[in-house]
Amino acid sequence: MINVDKSVFIQIINFLFLIWAMNVVLYKPIRKILLQRKEKIDGLEQSIENFGKNAQEKEEAYASGIKEARVKGQKEKEALLSAAQNEEKQLIEKINKKAQEDLVQMRDKITKDAESVRISLQNEVDTFAAAIGQKILGRVI
């Protein structure tokens, strides 16, 4: 049979003291370290998540920047093409105008040359006609 005497109370007190001592010396520091490790891991996970979000935002910003740059480049290209076409039209018009002026000048020169040749031939025709008539008739006309 078990006798309940003061040694049982001493053992209970001893057990409670050991639980308290082990809690203070062993369990609390381990729990504290585990809690710190959990907080550190949570912080790192949060940092990883933030970096992932930042990377995604930067990637989207980069993609939108590329898209905007392409649109801007296309607009500038179209503007330059339009300006080049306008300049080409102006140059063609200028060349055509110059060619028309040259053509008019050439026609005028040809007309003047033809007129001077006609006049000189007319003078020579009279001389030749007189010479032929003189030879045919045998006398001076």
C-alpha cells in the first residue's frame, strides 16, 4: 500500500520546480529561437514576394515602355516618310517647272533659228533664182 506522507509533497514540489526550471532554461529559449526563426523566414518570404511583385511591375513597365517607344518610333517614321514625300513632290515640281522653262526657251530658240535660216534662205533663193534665170534666159534679169 502507498503511504501518502510529506515525501509525496516534496516530490510534487520537486516535479513542479523541474518543470519550471526546464521551461526557463530549455523550453523558453528554444521557443524564442524558433519564434525568431519563424519571423525571419516570414520576413524573407515577404521580401521574396515583394521582389517578385517589383520584378513583375518593372517587367510590365519595361514592356509598356518598349510598346510606347515602338509606337513613337512608328509615328516618327511616318512623319519622316511624309516629309520626304512632300520634299520629293516639291523637287519633282521644281524639276518639271525648270524643264518646261527650258523647253519653252528651246522652242523659242528653234523658232528664232528657223526664222533666221528662212530669211537667209529667202535671200539666197532670190540670188539663186536670179542666177538660174540668167543661165536659162542667157541674159541678166
